Amino acid sequence: MSILDSLPDEPEEDPSSESQAPGNQGLDKQEQLTQKDSGPNSLNQNTRLSPQLKVDAPLRMVETAFLASASSLIWFINVYFPLGPVLRIFFPVPIALVYLRWGRRAAWMAAVTSGLLLAVLMGPLRSLLFVMPFAFMGVLLGATWYRRVPWIVSITLGTLLGTLGVFFRLWLLSVLSGEDLWIYVINQVTDIIEWIFLKLGLLTNPSVFLIQVGAVALIVINNFIYLFVVHLAAWLLLDRLGNPIPRPPQWVQVLMDYES
């Protein structure tokens, strides 16, 4: 046995460790520095965001359910204990407030929830009479107020929706009752037009076309006045709740300041 055979074997060096050592050391140091720098900040951001999300979710659900039930309760009281136009003004306001506070999805959920609640309490017929147009009107007004559009735009859109709601109500009640309720509207408008012709000294009878146009115009004007009053009530109420709507025209502000 020779001397070379008796020497201990030397450990073989890993070439990959030698080639990667200089670069990896620098990268490891940079990763450690970035982890030290970003670690506390990321933890702080997570601790800040997660409780807020945990609080917002049940708060959104509770407020949506509460305002939907409030809207349904206003309709319920107005049906069985009518107080004139006082409660009618606030039919779409709670659902519009849901849109201002929590967005479109919560507003649609409030509209659906209020309709289902009224269907349980009063039956599906009166629930449909509330949903179309007042629940949809609440979503529409909330969307326009959230986007800060002028009053004339939101009132015009609400007037169109309210007019469609009147025709929907007439159609639905006519189907259920078996009578054409539009005839009663035509008779009322005919009396009004004949009275106007009498005051103007006109001896002709109004035509059928004029009576039809007068009936539609009367419905549109009624809804326009209603939407204007709804905007006034929401302007005075929602400002105090911390969810203001767009400012009214200048003449309305001057009039309200003068009255106050």
C-alpha cells in the first residue's frame, strides 16, 4: 500500500455553489432589506384594511335592510292610514339614500327587499304598485344624485318613470278589475277641458285627440310637480344626514332663504 492510498479523501467542491455564491449573497441581502422595510408596512396595511372591511359589510347589510323596511313601512302606513301627500313625498327617498351611502348594488337590494316585504304584508298586487314606480324611482334618483347631475335632469327622468308608473297602474288595475280605468281618466279630463272652454268663451266641443293629449299632459305635469317636491324634501333632509344631493337652482335657494 502506497502513501497516496493512505491519505484521507478531500471533499469535492460543488461548482454550482461557487458560481452562485457572489450573486446570491447580494440578492439575499436585498431581499432581507426589502422584507425588513416592507414587512411592518404590509402588516400595518393589512391590519388597517381588514377591520374596516369586517365593519363595513354588516353595516351595509343592516342599513340596507333598515332603509328598505322604512320605505315599505311608509307605503304601508299611507295605504291604511292616508295622510294626504305628506308620506307620498318620502316613498323613494330611503332607497335613494341607500344608493348614496352604499352604491348601486345595495340600492337594488333595498328595492327588491322592500318589494318582497310588502308582498308578505299586503300581497303581491300592492307590492307591484310600490315597486313600479317608487322603488325604481328611488334607484334612479340615487343614481342621478350620486353623479351630481342638475335637478332638471333628475326631475325629467323621474317624471318619465312616474308617468310610465301611472300607465302601468292603470293597465294592471284594469286587467284585474275587468274594466277600462282609462275611461274614468278621460271623463275627468273632459270635464276639465270643457270648463276651460267655457271660461274662454269657446262654444266648440273638445276633440277626442285633444282630450287624450290633455290626459297625458295632466299626468306628466302631476309627476313633474311631485318630483320637484321630492327633490325639495330630500335636499332639506339628506343634508342633515350627511349625504347631500346636488344644489337646487339659484331661484330655489333664494326662495328658501327668503322663506326661512
